[in-house]
Amino acid sequence: MTASPLEQLAPGQADEALLDAYSGAVSAAVAAARPAVVHIEVGAAGSPAGAGSGFFISPDGYLLTNSHVVHGAGAPRVLLADGRSLSADLVGDDPDSDLAVLRVSADEISHLVLADSGAVRLGQVAIAIGSPMGFQQTATAGIVSGLGRSLRGASGRLIDNVIQTDAALNPGNSGGPLVDSRGEVIGVNTAIIRPAQGICFAIASNTARWVAAWLIKEGRIRRSFIGVAGQTVPLLRKLVHHHRLAQEAGVLVAGIEPGSPAALAGLAEGDIVLALDGSPTPGVDALHKLLTGERVGERAIVTFLRGVELRRHAIIPLEIPGSR
């Protein structure tokens, strides 16, 4: 049996070869990705300028960043890797996913490919590029530390399928790309946990692709609502067994907006919502996930407990007013 090239080397030489291979892979990925990464500066009346990162996703000037980098700010400017400084227009902003799309008018723009984040594996190389603390075109490398994480956005909704990495992120990295060894984007860097070290998060590229497409098309993401203030509560075991429920928690209706879909459907404070169109709602976050744009104006069946009685009423979710 023929030994592999690494096995033919002395132990020290094999280690050096592995390190050289890793170094080469990281350097190549950074070289491929960095021309498309930008530094973003924003300002608002009466407040100091803020900054973040972003990256181009098309040759016609569309770029992705975090919503929290540009939300509520005016006149963003982007500094390209080649030194050009350009004004940018806000195409769309979605605080629920912490993503935003900007656009600049320029020629000869490099852009990055959004990889399939569903194919990302625990332990694979992850490289972050951005402008931490204003140091532009900074690259840090690590691995994918966790998959399928959830992160609560500024709006209170959960962002699902978040990628955890130990590639160092700092303020200013927000909105920059997390790339794989091919220089393709697997996530959009978004958050760190202080004072922890090596626990950083990126919004998965599949989420970013979907959100960016809708922001470019409509400038916003449509989401629906039913008009309840709710909280997750456990169900009494007797009720779970009596009604043969497949869940042990639901959404307690703590308040109802007058004239809302919930009010029109006859829900009342104290009811516990169990399902929407047969999909269980064991908590507030589960209910939020079901209230997508596709449900706007569409009749659905809400299943809920009123006291010990199981009820089902028709409800028509509406679009969240002014959602952007």
C-alpha cells in the first residue's frame, strides 16, 4: 500500500506542510473576497457618524450589510477596496433579519457569490473580512463553531439558522462577509457576545439570499400579524392528555389590539393559542415564524384553549402596518 505524500514526510515536515496548506487556503480566499468588501460610513442629524462593513452581491452595485448599520441613518457612503468613495442609496431594510441592501452607481465592481449555507459543516474554515474598529480590509480566520443557532433581532423576532464562529469579530465587522475556503459567502457577520471570547454570529447566506431578493424587488419584507400580545406558557398536563395535544406549551393571549384579526376572530384575553392552520404554536417565536407574508389576507384556522374548552375559529392575518 502506497503511503500518502504527508505520510512520506518526517513528523515536523508534515506539520509544516499542513500549516502551509491552511495558510495558502486562507490567503487565497481573502484575496478572492476582499475586492468586493466595503467600509460603510453613516451619519444622522445631531449624532456622530457610525460605521460598518458590507459586500457587493452583484456587478450592478447591489451590496448587503446589516440593518443595524444603516437603519435610521442618512446618506451612507461606501469606501471600496480600490479606494473609491461613493454615495449609496438604501434599497431596503429589514430589522427583523438584521439585513439591508444598498446600491451604488459605479463600474468595475467585484462581487461575491452567496454559497449554500445548508451545506456548511461544523468545523470547516470560516474567514471574516471587514472593518473592525475602523481598520478596513481586516481578515480573521477560525472555524464554524455551531450551526442552527437562533439570535433575537432588534425587532424582537428570532433570526433562525444563525452560524456561530470563532473568527474574531469586533464593532465595525457588522455587515461584512463570512466566507469559506473558496471565498464564497456562507454568512453575514452580525453579532458578538460580550465579554465572551470567540463566540460570534453570522446570518446564514440562504437567509441573506432570500431577504436580499425581496428587498431588491419590493424594498421590504412582508410579514403578517393577528394583533395579540402574547407570552409563552406551559399547559396543564390534564389538558394535554385530555385533548391529546402534541405540545406542552402555548401562547397566552395577554392583550388584543382593537379591530385586529384576533379581535374579529373572537379571541379573548386569557385564551391560549395552540396552532395556526394545524401548525403547533408552542411559543411566541413559533407563532411569529408562521406569520409570513404569504398569510396576508388568507383565511386560516386558529386553534386555542378557552379555559378547558378546545376551540377553532377562522382568522385572516393582515400585513404589519408600515413594515419595511
